[in-house]
Amino acid sequence: MMVDKATTQIQHDCGIRVLVFIKLIEN
């Protein structure tokens, strides 16, 4: 459970970083 939760958190953080990265490129 803990490993799965940690993995989900990492994927969530990466997703946010990707969205911010895309916004920076578009702007």
C-alpha cells in the first residue's frame, strides 16, 4: 500500500511539472 501510494504521488508530481513545463513553452 505504501509503495503504491508513493508511486501515485510521484506520478502526480511529475504530471504537474509536465503541465507547468508545457505552459512555459507555450508562453
